Amino acid sequence: MSESILHVLILLPIATAAFIVARPAGEAKTVALWGSLISLVLGVVAAFQFDWSNAGAMQPEVSLVPWLPALGLSISVGADGVSMMLVLLTLLLGPICVAASFSSIKHRVKTYYAWLTILQAAMVGVFIARDILLFYVCFEFTLIPMFVLISIYGSSNRKAAATKFFLYTFTGSILALAGLVYVIWFNAMRVPVEAFAGAGEWSFQIDTLRQAAVRMSPTEQGWVFAAMLLGFAVKVPLFPVHTWLPLAHTEAPTAGSVILAGVLLKLGTYGLYRFAIPFTPIAAVDFAPFIGVLAVIGIIFAGLVCWVQDDVKKLVAYSSVSHLGFCVLGLFALNTMGQSGSVMYMINHGLSTGGLFLLIGMVYERYHTRSMRELGGLASKMPVWSFFMVFFVMASVGLPGLNGFVSEFMCLMGTFQSSDMLAGSSIGATPGVLGPVFAILAGTGVVIGAMYLLMMTGKMVWGPLREPKGHAHHDNHSELPDDLNAREIAVLTPLAVLCLVLGLFPTPVLKGIEAPVNDTVRWVQEHGGLRLYRDPAPARVTELAPAGVVLPELAAPAAGGER
């Protein structure tokens, strides 16, 4: 795969934003749509050029572009299987968010679409960065476009929501930076030059710093891990640092909510996967049970909060806290099953929850309310909308045959199977990292999730028609038909198709992410004191898998590890 195409995936949205600003306001949405579509096409081309038989390696092998030569700083880009999947998700949601905004954004149009496309560039940059410098610049810069989108184009309480979003996530970013800077300093000042290529230098390369970080003492790893955990957990968000998310989702414009749920939250889980776990494997093993407890609490607590919500958008926002709890749980199962399920969950959550936020935005444009007390029985008036609503709810619930089932199943099975490992870390050898108790408790969250999502569907879709009084007098009531128009159907259809395809045929995606996930798991086993102490019985897992679904086995133990 050519490095130039990866550079273009960052630069093209920026050029699109500049072109939007230079053209008349009436052309802004057209330019934004074409720019995002071209980016998507280039992303697909990059995926075809990608060597999927070697998905565990960063591609291309060497990609250095001088940035500040006087300081020895350069930009390095590349992608493995996990990065490529998340880049494709980002590029897919780009044109969908642009098209979804056509009828809802009526003022400061050029500003809106320019920042929306710049946000896409920053998110892609996070996933393809091979050096800390580019990663952090893009990671931090995502705050600015999202702050603008919420504070200018959000609902009535948008200023408070944008401020809370910025303060929480900026503080988290600084903590993550502190941990990363310490690793950079440690490599330059404490690692012998002869240890490996890049040791003893001020290097920003992720691969180099990973080799340096595992040489830190358990105490140092603990502090660095804590800094990165706090920083990335805010972005996820993990309980109890989740309180900014419901307000941000509720006040954000529809496209902002889709991007926030679909991609921005995944920057946190990606940071945990790419940095916190492999950089500090001893600490990751030590902290895994504690993080598992927080994830389970978040799954159950957020589900119970969803049960009492009247604002349907806030309900879906809290559901993201619950769903991302499964992602974190899978990551800290520290086995291939759990981490593969977690990455798959990142993708699937972006599709199904993105679809739900789009549907909520579409009904809000017509009725100017999100209250389930005022909306009901919409199947009789909006049958197409109701069909998509039921479909995406079923995908979020984890109905077998749709995408949510596979990832949820794998996260829970990975959590259950983590008892097949012996954690011989700095706090002593203890059986298992997480284990069956965590899986069973998280499983109750699946039941709670089904209950509140089906309750929401029952209230809004079925029963007698219930509409807010005076809704016919709103400004844009005559601009939109009662049911979805062709543009809205076109926006939802790609997400629905992918939810179905990934539910029935998840194997290509699982094969694409299996190699990099296996590498991470082996690295943790080798450097974090983890080893398998009994066979995980892959055949037993295969028997439990849904028909037609091929699940990856646990990674083989590191060389010299015990069985």
C-alpha cells in the first residue's frame, strides 16, 4: 500500500474545507459531499491495496516525512488491520453525516461543513499515525471541530454541553500526554543505545517506544498506565468519567452525535488498545480486574439510567456508555477472543448507534421534540422510519443474524475465557484476569439493554398515533414529507446493509483484525507476566458460536510460556 494515499486521506478533507470556505455558501454542502465521497473511494482503494495476508504489520514498512527537521521531527503514517477497519468506518460516516445535515443546517453553512470535514481529517490521522507526535496532534485537534459543532449548531443548552465536553476531554488528553511523554523521556535517557534500533534517542515512533516502555519498572508502568488510562477512559467514556457524554449527545446536532458515537468515542478505546495495554503490559494485567469492575458497573448503571429516560436521544447516549463498557471489558480480557470482539464492537456500535441517532434526528426535524411522552404510534404515519428504527434497535440489542450479536458474544466469551490465564504480574500470581463472574454480570447488561431499547421502540413505534400539539406550525414542517424521503433513505441504507452483512458474514472483518490483535496479546503474554495455564478448548468455543460464524482462537502462548 502506498504511503501517499494515506497522506491524501488526511490532506483531502482539509483541502475540501478550504474549498468550502472559498466558494459561495450555497455550494458548501455539495462540495462537502463530493469531498467526503472521494475520500471514501480513496479509502476503499487503500483497502484493496492493503496486504491483508500481512495485516498484523504496519503498512507501508517505512514512511517518514520531515516535519520540523531542525528538531529531528518527522511524520510517520501506516495502518494495520485494526487501523484500516477504523479508517473505513470513519470515511463511511463522513458522507453520511454530510448528507444527513442538508435539511437541518440553515445558518453559518460554510463554517459547519468546513469543520465537519476537518474533523474527518483529524480522526483519520489518529488511526494511521505511527508516531506519537502525529497521533497526539490529531487526537487533541478533534476537540476543536466538535466543540464548534456543538456550541454553534446544538440545541438550547449547547454552550454548557460544549464547555463540559471540552474541559473533560482536554483534561484527559493532557493526562494521556503526560504518560506518553514519560515514555519518550525514558527511551532517550534510560534505555541503552545498543538495546534496539532507536533506543537512547528522542524518538516518537510508536514501535520504538513500545519496546522501550516494557523496560520500565512495574512501579513506573503503574504510573504511566494510570495516566493513559485516565486520559483515554474519559474519551471512551468509562464509568465514572462518563458524565459529559449524555449532555454532549443531547445538545449536539445530528451529525455531531453520529460522529461522536461512531468514531470519537472509539479514539479512547483505540488509545487503550494501541498504547496503554502494549506499552505497560504489567500494569495492564495488574489493573485489569479493577477496570473490569468499572466496565461492568458502567454497563449495568447506564442501562438502568436508560430505563427511566424520556428523551430518546439521551437514552441512546446513555446506551453508548453501556455498549462501550463491553468494548473495554473485551480489551482487558487480554486474550484474542476478547480483543477481537472489542474491535468488532467498535465498528458495529458505530453502524447501529449511528443509525439510531440519524433516525432520532429525522423525527426531531418533523416534530421538534424527543420526548417519548409526546411521540408514539409512528408506524401508522411513518412506516419506513419505523422499519429502520426496529432494524437498528435489533442490531443494537444483539439479535442473532445482525452485527451486534457477534461482537457482544465475543466480548463476553473472551471475558469468560480469561480465567484460562495465570496472571503472574507484579502483584503475584493469581488465577485469571477477569473470568466467568465478570462475564455473567456483564451478561445482565445485555438483558437490561434489550429491555430499555424494546421499551423505547414500543413507545415510539407501536400503539395509537401520538404527536405533540402544534407541530404543524413549525418552520420546516412543509419541507419534509411525513415519512422519510429518498435522501434520508439513502443515508440510512448503507448502515443497515452493513449491519446485516457483518451479522451474517463477520469472518472477513475478523480475519482482518485477528493478526494485529494476536500480536498484541502475545506481547502482553510475553512482557506482562501472562501465560495460559490450561487449554482454552477452542473446539468448545466453536460449538457455541452461531451458525456460519468463524471465531478466532486464542493466541498461542509466548515462546517459553507455560501451558
